[in-house]
Amino acid sequence: MNRRQTEITIGLFLIFGMLAIAVLALKVSNIADSGTKDTYQITASFDNVGGLKVRSPIRMGGVLVGRVADISLDNQTLSPIVTMAIFSKYDELPTETSASILTAGLLGEQYLSLSPGGDDEVLVDGDEIEDTQSALVIEELVGKFLFNDSSDDL
């Protein structure tokens, strides 16, 4: 009987461990934040979106204010258009707001950062952010550094 009780205890421990890993995975991937809040959509055009992905966070001053809803290519200008789903409780963003694609840490994931402007008018559903700063691509910087023409020194 003692062996059976040990097996049941180990089985319960394994089930608890699997549930804990599943909860941790959901928490880390932020799946719980998807689609549970009312949002409005705004767009921004960039020269290069780098590694920005759909569902990447949109932050303002470090606070999560939305998620990237879509990334597409404009057929006219051939530049990437990012559609942002901003949570409705942040509906007072000025029209002079700027958007930058930043990297979390040195080699972390890319996210969209918003910096508010000073205008009294606010962004509404369907508006476009004009002031954008594209992603800084590490590979391009390394290439420029490695293949820098130093013939000017001679």
C-alpha cells in the first residue's frame, strides 16, 4: 500500500508541475492580453520594421498601451505600414505623437514605442502617425563598421 501512495503522490506532483509550466508559458507569451480589451486602430509608415512582429507590444514610457495588429506593405510607396491596436483607455494620445521601433535590451525582441506630442487634438480610430523612426538593424551597423572605407587616412 505504501508503494501505491508514493506513485499517486508522484503523479499529482507531475500534474501540478505541468500545470505550473503551462501557466508560466501563457504568462510569458502574453496570450492572456490578446483581444480581451477594447481597442482603436491607428497606422504608421516606416522605412524598415526590422524584426517587429504582429502582437509585439506598444509601450509609452514603459507602460503597455497596445499591440501591433498588422504589418503590411503599401503598394504605392513600397514601405511597411504598421497597424496598431491601442487600448481604449489610452484615447488621449495627441496627434503629434511619434512612433519608434526599439529593441528590448541588446538583442531582445523589438517593440513599438510611442512618445506623446504637445498638440491638443487627439488621435482617433483610423488616424495615421506621421513622425516615425525605423528599426535600428544591428547587422547593418556591423556591416558599416566592418566595411568602413579607411582610405581617407592615407
